[in-house]
Amino acid sequence: MLQGQPIFEGKLLGGCIDSLHDMLTSSTYPDEPMIIEKYKIFPTIEEWRGTVLFLETSEMKVTPEVFRDMLLELKNRGIFNVINGILFGEPQDETFYEEYNQILVETVDDEQLPIVCNINFGHAVPRCVLPIGVNVKVDTIN
């Protein structure tokens, strides 16, 4: 647990931050944001409200600076203002583990927002699947 209340809940919504970032910016595929907007693929701010955001990094192992930029894209869209908490997956091979955690706390910049880190889902092994849209109760005490 990096910060916030040890118990929180909401519907799971999120995924690989690299992919989410690509959906919102033209950094990888210039036409992707236009397609995402046209077909309303990325959740609206209302759809984010009350959710538990889960994020993980890919095998690309982006630098801490790039990771910060990716988080800032989510922050600038107001997502951190409406969610109930963040689950952050363990980086593959624990690359940039400490740096990512520090940047996550700094970028969110809200010590009341719960952030739990080092969870095995996504690209790190052993893996588990987090089903999007299910209601979860995160209890870091028990």
C-alpha cells in the first residue's frame, strides 16, 4: 500500500498504461486517437467515476520519464479526480519498480486516493486476470 485508506471498492476499469496512452495520443499510431474518439471507445469521465483503476506496464519497460507522461495524460483528463483507488501491477522483472511507485504517488498528488502496488497481473509473472467491470472490494488489512 503506497497511500490512502486500506479499504476501498468500485468496479474494475483499466489495463496496460502503454495501451491506454496510445489510445489517447498519436505517439504510436497517428490516427488512433481519432478512431477512439469517433467510435467512443475510451471511457468517458462519468464511466470512470467510482471505479478502481488498475494499471500495469508492458514488456516495453518504458523509462520513468515516459511513465510520468503517460500518467499525466490520465491526470489531465480528470480520471484521478473521480476514481476510488488505484491498483498498480508489478512491473515486469521489477524494472523501475521504485521509480514507478514514486512517480505514481507524485503524479496523482492526492494522498487520500488509495494506491496499492506490486500486484501480479498483466505482464509480470506469476499472472492473474482482472475482469473489467466487476465490483471489487480491496482490503489491504485482510
